[in-house]
Amino acid sequence: MKNKLRVGLALCGSYCTYDKIMESVSRLGEIYDLTPIMSETASKTDSRFGKAENFISRLEELTGKPVITSIVDAEPIGPQQLLDALVIAPCTGNTIAKIARGITDSCVTMACKAHLRNERPVVLAISTNDGLSGNAANIGILLGRKNIYFVPFYQDDPKKKPNSLTADFEQIEATVEAALEGKQLQPLFFSK
């Protein structure tokens, strides 16, 4: 049997997308050897969308691995070359800004920094209410950065949230496959 590619799946705090992410984890787990990662905030914050401990349990059940929740545990991803690709889904505006500016202050940004040192692909599935305002410049910086790829995204509610962008989480697998070939899946920005 062929070995599965090793893919990290890092979750940030856009809790409203977690049900979609868990559906993606189920599909991706059939194809890839998944390593779950959750930002420190996401791994400890209960929201109206669910309890953090329940999301951790679901991730661990779906992947068969403990969730990485600290900078110390994420750092070996780089030197030990633990992943073939890293997916950050959902990738919040806060995390986008940090990656664009080289800030490493969470286990997700450490996983990204550590993984990029190996010049391997990072796939961002954005979910941010300010993608077309405050974070537009940061998205622009990352669009041109080597080894960073975006899951195609769209305005999720242009009337009520005109600056909000979200990834089409069903396209994570296709984006990872394209990224492993050094290509950005197109079209990048679309309407539903």
C-alpha cells in the first residue's frame, strides 16, 4: 500500500466554520495522514458554535492523533520535516496578518514558519470579516509569496458583511493537490 502524504491541518478561531472543517477532515483523512493543530485560543475557547474540548475530541477521533496546541510542540514540524503540506483552515484575518508580517506567537504561526523553512506548501482557507478591508493588504502580500496557496474564496454575505471572505472548504483537497505541484488552484475568487 502506498504511504499517504503527511498533511497538517491547523485550525484558528473562526468557530462558525468548524462544522464545515470537520466534514473536510473526514474526507481528507481518507486521502492523507493528518496531523491536527489548533491555536492556543481555539483549543481553549468555548463559543456558541460548540465547546473547545468537543472539537479537540472530534479532531483526535478523526485523525487518530493528539492535537498540537503549543508553540513548543509545533516547532519540530520544520527541523524534523514532519509534513508534506500544511493547511490552515479556517485561517482568520489575525493569522493572515501574522503570517504576512512574520509574527510567530502561536502554535499555528509556528507550524507555518517551521513548515515554510522546508519550502513546502502552505494552504490557507481564509475566513475573515475584514478580507476586503483591513486584511486586504495582508492577503495581497501572501498571494505573491512563494509556497503559499489559497483555497478559492468568495464573499459569504456581501449585503450584511460586505468585507467578509470565506474559503470554499470543499476545495481544500484540490488546492492541496495543486499546491503540491506548485500551482494555485483557479479561479481564486468566485461567487456562489
